[in-house]
Amino acid sequence: MRRARTAHSLAVAAALAAALLVAGPAAAQHPDLGFRGWGLRLGAASDPDQAVAGVHWNLGELVENLRLQPSLELGVGDDVATVSLLVPVHYRFDVAADLTPYAGAGVLFAAIDRDDRPRRRRDDDEDFEIAPVAVGGLELPMSRGRDLLVELHVGGGDAFDARVLVGWSF
């Protein structure tokens, strides 16, 4: 089990290093790509049923209306703890309203710790998963550059089937 965790950790580190190597030149080619702000988020997930809390970063636009907004979340409940990094892109629709709908997709990197405790022995199951996630949401501008968001994630493999989050961006 320890070798499997080490191999998964190395795979995650390699994927993140590759993303950073690609992001550097991409940022040079796209002046709108770069740190634009961050925010907090709270919500709930189903299967497993969990309370979720996390943080997200607005890393700007890859192209017009296509925002990169990764998030890091912790989910607890249903005898499962989940730590996940979601790297999605959101297409922000231009609408004549005070809110901005968006839809997109991303890749989820999740460490899942299941605590299955039969009566006489303990059987912990730790897992790492990479899975696709569909994203949809609404963003409502607040005062001084702050935004309120409501977001739905569907997919996530064994990490979750769906989750609903409410967030505040700074």
C-alpha cells in the first residue's frame, strides 16, 4: 500500500510540475492569464454524503470568456475524508444581466480516505483518483470587486457524484 501511495504522489507531483511548465509560456502569450484573486467556498457533496470547504483562485482568462479557476477542497462525512484539487476552465456567458452564468469542465485529483470499521477490526482504505468533472454556476458581482458564486459539480469518479458549493471571491 505504501508503494502505491508513493507512486500516486509522484504522479501528482509530475502532473502539477507539467502544468506549471505549460502555464509559464501560456501566461506570456496570454496577458489576461495570471493571478486575479481568490475566494472561499462551502457546500455539500453526495455519494459520499459530505460537508465540503475549500478555497479557489481566479487565474485569469486563457482566451476571451474562458477562465481558469482551480480549487482545493476538503470533504468530510459518511466515514470518508476527501482532499481534492479541481482544475477546471469556465466559459463565462455574456448576458445582459447582473449575474454571469458559466459552464465548463475540469480534471479532479482526489485523495480519498475511507474508514470502514467492522465491529472487531479496522480496515482503512486509502485511494487516489483522477477523474473528469462537469461544472456549472452563476456569479453575482458584489461590492468592491467581490463576487458571490453558486456552483454545481457533476462527476468526480469515486470522490463524489455531485456537489453544490457557495463561494465568495475577493
